[in-house]
Amino acid sequence: MAYKADKNRYGKMIYRRCGNSGLLMPAVSLGLWHNFGAGDDFENSKKMLFKAFDLGITHFDLANNYGPPPGSAESTFGKIFKSDLKKYRDEILVSTKAGYTMWPGPYGDWGSRKYLFASVEQSLKRTGLDYVDIFYHHRFDPNTPMEESLLALDQIVRQGKALYIGISKYDSRQTAKAYAILKELGTPFIIHQPAYNMFNRTIEEGLLNELEEKGLGCITFSPLAQGLLTGKYVKGIPKNSRAARPGGFLKPEHITKEKIDKVIALSEIAAQRGQTLPQMALAWNLRIKTVTSVLIGASSVKQIAENAACLENPDFTADELNRIDEILK
Ligand SMILES: NC(=O)c1ccc[n+]([C@@H]2O[C@H](COP(=O)([O-])OP(=O)(O)OC[C@H]3O[C@@H](n4cnc5c(N)ncnc54)[C@H](OP(=O)(O)O)[C@@H]3O)[C@@H](O)[C@H]2O)c1
């Protein structure tokens, strides 16, 4: 049966303005880095996209290299888009990126004009989209003049292949420079995508201020530290969890006793707040006004529903924030 979106889908989600732009983004967005590849359960991927959209999660984040194999998450999205989501195109924000190794040879990586132009073309083919809503440069390229990468992004917008531009993994100095270049070009550059979670607070050291000052939005990736901040690793590594996947990005050695002790202490605060730990960890990200959206990953519909419910208790007392800081020291 064809998918029909829940008619109450806009009832519970909160939409936050992306910097000073005109774009409103759901406070919770869904990333397709894991669990949407060619080897993953297609029906599960489909159910997750539908559940997300039913909950008002209007934003789906991709990259050229998501899979595995690279490209396959875009293809999975493209299949589901074609069969079920096309009719909702104007209610959906899709982003994709280029910046990591995508194809062999010297033109399939980093930030040359040659790579970025070819990559966006490939992404549009795989997803079946006429345009993406946000196109990101996935990482700063130290060997290509920033002007070259950013002019390519600007022209991708002018060709109608993307509506807005974003950058990811640029530090605050690089971001300030990118902002100046794109401002001069008149490019709709609106967002940065950095990592941010209770175990990785690097962006508090300068990037967040830079974004706020420039009126840019921020979508934080891995807000649950890839699952560590859900409590699922407290009693070891569960079968089928991300850390159990061979060759994954969350390695068993990242799950230290020190982190688990913190997770246990944080879970107590979450329970006192009437939330689960992932819900508290997401609300904690969103306590910062400059954070437009938290970009979650998921392996099941249940996780998406649990995580989206973080919005039911978004506020923290000063005492709660202090206790959290104490634990994270
Ligand atoms: N710009 C970049 O360079 C960059 C880098 C990384 C990610 N990203 C983007 O950010 C998105 C999110 O990253 P992420 O997947 O690392 O985010 P995350 O939200 O920190 O981790 C997601 C993983 O945690 C586990 N999980 C989530 N909710 C749970 C719950 N309620 N209970 C138990 N386990 C739960 C699931 O893993 P399991 O169930 O499989 O254990 C899930 O796949 C990516 O999809 C991608 O779009 C961007």
C-alpha cells in the first residue's frame, strides 16, 4: 500500500530558524549515514523515513559517500523518494555533501571544482532529486584554495542544483574566512554541520560564537556520540549495535570505563527529569539557541520515536546544567 503521511505530522515537532535565514528546520533531523546502505534492511530503512516524516522530521541528511558502499544511502533514499515521498517534495529538506573519498583517481575527493561539480551531479542522479535543499562541503581542504571550493558551491546554487550552501568540519577561523568569501559572492550560505555532544564540546571553544555572530545556523551531528549517550553500552556491547559492527566508526576501545561511569551518572539526572538519557542528551544540545537542529542517526523506528520525544521536556534548570557539567569534567 502506498505510504500516506500522518495528517498530524506537524503537531509535535518544533521548527527553529536556521541562523538569520528564511529556512525553518525541525529541531530533530535524521541522518542516513548508517542503516541505509545497500547491505541494510531496505524495509527497515523505509519504515524509518516514514516514521520520521510522520513525526514532523522534515529534514534528511545524506552525503555522497554514505553507504556502504559509498553512494548507496543516496540510492536507497532515491528509491523510497520515487515510490512514496515524491508527492511530499515541497515539505522535505534533503541535504547532501561532498568532501571525502568517493571515486578512484585524483578527482574523487577533497574540494576541487572538478570534484564538487561531478559529485553533485551524481548525487542528483542517485537520489532522483531535481535539486538538494542544502549542499555541503564535507570537510575543509587544506590543499585547494578555499575560494575555488566555495565558488563551485556558489555556482551549484546558481545552476539550480542546490538552494542553500553549508560547510562541515571547518574550524572557527576557516568558517570566518568562508563566510567572508561567500558573503562577497552573495551565496545563500546558512549552516554549519559540526560534531557536538556531551563528550565532545569542542565547538563551545569558538565555533558556536562565530556562528552566532555571523547569523549562521548549526546542525549538530552525532549528538548521542554514536549511541554511547543512550546507555546501551553500560552492560557491554549488544549484538547488532554500532560498536559491534566490524570496521565501524564506533570502536569497542572508545567505550571506556570512564565514559560508562559518566553515562550512568547522567542517566540518573535524566530519570529525575522524567526522560531517557538519549532524550536528555538531545535536549542538552538544543539548549543552545544557535543549534538549529540535532542530527540523529537511528537503526529502528523505536529509536526515532524515543529521540523525537526529547522535545517534551526541553528546559533545564541551572542546577541540572551544573550537575551535568560536573559529571562531564
Ligand atoms: N558532517 C560529518 O562529517 C558527519 C559525521 C558523522 C555523522 N554525520 C551526520 O550525522 C548523522 C547522525 O550521526 P550518528 O548516527 O553518529 O548520530 P547519533 O545520534 O550520535 O548516533 C546514532 C546511533 O545511536 C544509536 N541510537 C540512537 N538512538 C538510540 C536510542 N534511543 N536507543 C538506543 N540506541 C540509539 C543507534 O545505533 P545502533 O542502534 O546501531 O547501535 C544509532 O544509529 C549521520 O547520519 C550523518 O547524517 C555527519
